[in-house]
Amino acid sequence: MSFVGTPYCVNVDTPDGNHVRDSFIVEGLNELMELDSTDPNPQVSGSPITSPPLPSPQTLPVTLSRETANVCPPLCSTYTTAKCLDDSFPLDDESVWRAQQKDAAIIAIHKSLSEEDSKSRFNDKYSIIQDKVYRKTPRGDGIHSTHYRVFIPSTLCDQIIQAYHANPMSGHLGVFKTYRRLQEVVYWPGMWVDTRKFVQQCEVCQKYKPDIGRPAGKMQQTVVNHPNEMLGIDLMGPFPPSRGTRNEFLLVVVDYYTHWVELFPLRKATASAIALILRREVFTRFGIPDQILSDRGPQFISGIYKELCTYWGVIAKLTTAYHPQTNLTERVNRTLKGMIASFVGDQHTRWDQHLPEFRFALNSAVQETSGVTPAELHLGRPLKGPMDRVLQSSNVSPDCPAFDAVQHHHTLLARVEASKTKAKQRQLRNYDKHRRDVCFPPQSRVWVRSHHLSKASKKFTAKLASRWKGPYRVVQQLGPVNYLVCLEDTGEDVRTVHVVDLKPCYPTAEELDRRQKQHLQDLFVEDSDEEDFPGFV
């Protein structure tokens, strides 16, 4: 009785079920051990393992009565997997031998060793074993004195590297691990260079492996010279609907020069609501800014927002996709999240209860960059809190007279500029030492970083998705760290990408062969406007 290729499911809830399971497994293993893979219809001989007797037929319907479709895999799945792995290793001993007979370098070594010339320069490095040339090297482990590795002809190098790199038993590992795996069994001149080139050009590794090394792109600092020159704007949320007001979002506005912060809770994060806040609470209170920087959220690329900026003469600027740290507001958001979380506790519906106090705290705190508070730069005076008035009255520290206010302001600005210069130099030095300069000329082939989201409904997890997509072509360099790219094949999907989300795309061996053939074809096929030669009459 043979069970190979027959799906079955065993009820192991009873002693009889355990007995049947053990019998099936032992019987199946015996058949697999004697299975001849070359025979399309394998036959199973006697079992070398003593198996317990099968239960009587009357008990089988009881123990196998619980059916679960597509739960128990067929026993022959192991055999199928083994065949799939065999397909990953297309070479055999005879193929290597035949290829050696056609390689000029190996033929010369084989001929020299066959003549039994004791003075041959190949005697110390090569040997003939079973009519094949092997490279021999001394071992340093003290167990085996000599290590023999088969000499691989140049025509089989790529197939060997493919087998030792791009199959499940090799795992698409890196250059070093792939090379050391090869080094144990095979040899050919330049094996390290060939292995490094093959792994570097492997398309699967390029798409699924992370970019190792320091991130690309050095710091690009935003230069502003006066208050209200540039504002940063961003939305936080959604939060739980707040108690009473039902607010779910928070609009944050920051001045780049003074770091003055304004906070506006919103029920809905719509473009019309944002435009209304900017008109009523920002433009008509503090004046019209020169520029407003925001991310690429739908509210900030909508027609209403663009129309508002055009009407008031404001330049609307957008950050690069997936690079939010360009916006100063993101840094304020991080601080603000900690402040909100520190006071709401478990009552998250009260997240907007202390927003006015948080705004006061941010605007009255000394900034490390400028050395003064945002209020001093924005209002010309510091903000006093309740405890400040109790502990330090106006009689102890009177304000400067009106005629000294202008001089005080000029002195303050000079001190702020000096402090900002030192802070920027320090930030630039600390940031750039962990970054590297990368430049992609136009028409360069690049991969673009993927930003997947897991979707349980589609049985898709971002952890197993490709890290890079493409290849893309660089259309234009927009700045020191921004590039305009498009898909190489179709020219579609034109987008602006930060250099940290790009990496070089190396052509595979198949692409190089195709390019070489196309180049040769272009050399011999030339278009001509002349008439075809009719031949001799």
C-alpha cells in the first residue's frame, strides 16, 4: 500500500488517531527513502523500518472521520520541494567535466599535470582527481593538510554564483557570505571580483535589501532675515473628538525667524477651514508672510488653498515627499505631542484643554538657536507669567525707557544673529558627519524607495514588500538634494524625490548582454536615403 502523493488528515485526539498517524509517517518515510527520482512512476519496495501494525479497517472511519480541507498537506510535498531545490542547481559532475574539456586554461593545466613532469609549475597548486582539475590549498585547521576545490571554467562561473547566491538554500546573502560559500568548494581566477559584481547587479537584492551606509544628502539650511518672512504650517491629528468642542485636528503655524507659535484646534481638517483660519487669525493680525511652507497633504495642494495664497500674494512652498523634516513645524509638533500627553493622562478627549497654556509655554521659552524667547523677537519684550509677577515685581526690574527701546532692539538682533550663526555651524557639523554627498547626473538609472502600508484585507504586509521600486531615470536635478525622476520604461510617474530615497540601479547581466547585442546591431544597421543597388545587369 503506497501513500505517496495521497493527501490525508489524521485525527490525533484519540489513541487510535496517534497510532494511525505514526504508521502513516513511518510508511511514508520508508517510501521516500527508496524513491527513485528518475522514474516518473516510482515504486516502493519493502520497508527497512519496522512499523507498528495498522489498525483494523473498522477503526479507520472513526479515526479519520474529522475532515478539514486544505489543512493537512500531502506527504509528497517534501519530495516536490526537493525537486524545486534541484532545479536551482542545474549543473552536475559531468557538466563540469565537459566544460573543463573546452576551457583553454584548464586544458593546459591538465596536459601539464598528465605528463607527470615533476618540474611543472602547476604541481604545487593543482591536481587531477577523477579526470578533473582541482585547485589545492593548504589548510590551517590542523585536521586536513590540503583543501581541494574544483576549477570552474569561465563559461560556468555565472551559473555557479547563481546557484550559491539566488536560491533558498543560499538566501540572497551578501558578497562576503556568498564568496566564502563558494570558496569552500570551487575556484577560478578573479572569483572575488566576479562574486561582488554578480551580487551588486542582482535585481532581487537591489529591490529588497536596505541601503547600507550613511544616509545620502547633507543638511540644507533655510535662511531667513526678518520676522514673518517664512511661515511653516502643518496639521496634527486626528485626535479623539474633544469633550464639548468636538475638535479632532490641530493647525500649527510657526514663524521661521522668531519661532513664534500659533495653535488652532479644528473640528474638520478641510482646506476651507484652514483658509479661514489663515485669513482671520494670521494674515490680518501679523501681516502677510512672503512664503508659507507645508507638506503635500490634500488640504495644502487644493484649489482653495492655492487661491488663498494667490489672492494675498503669498508663495506656497511644498516639502519633498516623505521628507517632512524640512518643515520647522515638525519639530514643534514633536515637542507639542509630549506636552499634550503629559497633561491628558488617560483622558484623551481633553487633549485641547490646555492649548492656550502650551502656546504661552512655547513662546516664552528661551530658544537654544537664538538665545532669546520667541516673544522677545516677535513682540520686543518677554512674556511674564503669574509666578514671574509674584517673584519679580516691576519695581525690582523696571522696563527700559521708551527712548532706549530702539537701541535695545538693535542690540538684541545683533546678539541673536551671532547666536544663530554659531548654532547653525554646530548643527551643520553634527548633521553632516553622519551623512554623505551623493550626486546623480541626468539620465542616471536609480531605484526609488518604496513606502508600503500593510493591508490585512488583501493579505499584504509591508515587512515583506520590496524596499525599492523602479528603475527610474533622473530627469533633472532640482537642487543640492532634490531630483526629478520618471519611470525608465514608460516615462510616467514623474515625481520629486529627496536624494535619501534614491540609490543607484545597476544593470543585470541579462541587461548588459541585451545592450551589447543592441549596440552591435546599431553598428551594422544604418539607415540610408540612397537607392538600393539593383545589381549588375
